[in-house]
Amino acid sequence: MLDDRHHGEGDLDRLHREFDFARRVAHPHVVTMYDRGADWVSMEVIGGGTVAGLTTTADVLAALAAVADALDHAHRLGVVHCDVKPSNILVRDKPDGGAVLVDFGVAHSSTAADDRRATRIEASLPYTAPEILHGRSPVAASDEYSLACTTVELLIGAPPFTAHTAMALIDAHLHAPVPRYARRVAWVSHAFDSILAKAMAKDPDLRYPTCSEFVQLATRALTGRNIA
């Protein structure tokens, strides 16, 4: 339930969007929504913390694969999450519970007739795709870009682009080359750098067709094996 400080129209709209989009997606690795009222929602409780708490590369890659599958499922239904980041990926605390994508409060329907350009950025800047920063409507590839930024943060320790100001961070997403890690991280391969560069291409049309393809290729480059 929202407290009295968060009963504005924007707060209620975000709450309702979160419920409606998550309920519409309905995937094993998307938070389960049960019911809602005017200023409250009832949803699954996920007690394992965020994906940032995972301690092995294998567990992180498995979580990313689960979320990639959830995102691809959402995209097939015309839903773009628009805020993929480590804090929005939780882990169930029961055995084999897996990773869970949460917070659809700024999600976008790619099938909506309303094609107005975005008037403000609602996503989190360290993970925001260039086309969103240009004010264009989010597409499935925008989530892939964010997932690639999330992958780097979880595996390397920081997102690809960091800056002291929001404008500098925006400029990096728009113009800076994708960082290469093989030269400074011993266990990262040159193949991973190439895969990351494609997933974070400035032009969304140049990225992988699905989030799962990106994660599968990244997993193979880092471990020499596939995740089904």
C-alpha cells in the first residue's frame, strides 16, 4: 500500500502499471501479481535479496539467463520493461527458485497506438539505451542494452559507463565506445568483448535479436559452455 506521501497521480499510475504489466507478462521469472486496489497491490514476496548478492559467476549467469527468457517473453507480448538493472532482479529464497524480474512501473507497450515521443527519462541512467536518451520510444533491444549493462556490473563490479554528472553519463551512452575488458580482467575473453559490443550497439537494429541469444553467447565466451 502506498503511504500518504505517495498518493499523487504519478505514484498511483506507476503502481497500477506495475501490476497490469507484470500480470500481463505472467512468467516464472517475473514477480507474480495477485490483486490490486486503488492504492495497493498484492504480490509475491521474494526473500532472497537482489542478484547482486550472488557469489559465483555460474549463479550470476544462470540468473541472467532466466531474466533474459522473461524479457524475451515480455517482448513477444509487446511489453518493454524499460528499467532492467541489478536492483530489479531479485532471487527467490527457496531451492531452485531462480531469479525474478520486478518493477514494471515504467514499462512500455510497444503495441500501443499512442506513439508519442518520451518527454522525460524514467529509466535508470547507468543502464539506459541511447535511443531512449534521444527521446525515442523503447523497443525490445532497449532492454537488451540494459541487460548488457547489468551483466557487466554483476560480473566486473561496475556498469560499463560511470560519470560524476548525469550529462556526462548521457554523453557516454550516446558517444563513447563500449569498454573492452579482456585487456584488464584476466578471465574475460576477447569474444566476450565482441559480444558485449554488439549487445550495446548505439543503433538498436544492430543488437542481437533476443536477450537470450546475448546471454547464451556471453556464457559460452566466459565459461566455454551453454546455458539451456
